[in-house]
Amino acid sequence: MKTLMTSKRLRIWTALLAIPLLAACGGHYYQVTAAGGGKTYYTRDIDHDDGHLRFTDKATGDKVILDNAEVRKITEEQYKNAVRK
């Protein structure tokens, strides 16, 4: 009986601890604009490598590398509306 209660408590604590971790994994949404008011891209993941920004544009599927760009966090709704077009 003690093993059953311990197992149940372990599952409950695991679930309670997992909720904030899963919520934190929701990620961010970014709008990336090339320097000088160039093209705008939308992505959820940006790699900073040797002064370059590397990411995949979700609207087109193109892999993009930029030397200079403005990166702005946007809402999930803004992101979804932009990549839907």
C-alpha cells in the first residue's frame, strides 16, 4: 500500500513540476527586418553565429543569413497572421 501511495505522489509532483517547464517551452516569435528597411522575415528560432543571424523564414521556408538586422519579439497572433499570407 505504501508503494502505491508513493507512486501516486511521485506522479502528482512530476505533473506539477512539468507544467511550468512546458509553459516556458512555448518559445518566442520574431519579426526580423533586414538593415536599411529591407525585407521582413518571421521566425521562431534565431542562431547568432560569428556576427550573423541565421534562421528559417516561416512564411517562405527559405534559410536566411543576415549580417545586420532588427529583431523584434511579436505576439503569437501577429506571427500567425504574417506567415499565413
